[in-house]
Amino acid sequence: MQNESMEDIPQPASDSYSVGDRVQIYTGSGDPDARYHGVVCEIVEVLMDDLGTETGRATDGYSYILQDVETDEELPISFRHQDLVPAEGAQ
């Protein structure tokens, strides 16, 4: 049996996502929004703030308003870039 390595953990895209992109929410089990872990969504709005300037990572300044692709409902909270991974192949 092989140990899970960093390559096995889905990583956020290296660039910001765009409206219409499909993403999967990827949060840790201790995250307050863990109930959304694994949900596949479409990005409906891109928000920006200055967090990327503070951290030195440009993508940290992005958060997103999402719509669940199964229910067509907009999620009641936005998610930061680091909580989303590309949904290629995600069902």
C-alpha cells in the first residue's frame, strides 16, 4: 500500500478561475465549510480583494460565488481560490 503524497492531493489551479468554470470544493475535515467538500460547482461571480498583496500569492486575492451543478442553487457563502480544484472528470 502506498502512502498518499502531495501529488495525490488535488491542487487549486495556478491561475484564477473564470465565470463558467467548473470546480470542486476541496476543504479539510476541520474546515467550518466542510459540508460542501466534494460539491461540484460552476463559478457565477469572481470577487477580488487585497489578500494576495498581503500574502505575495496573487491567487489568494480571489474568492468565488458558486452554483451547485446538481441543484442549480447558488451556495450561500463564497469560497477562496485555495478551497477549489478544477473539476475535470468530477461527476
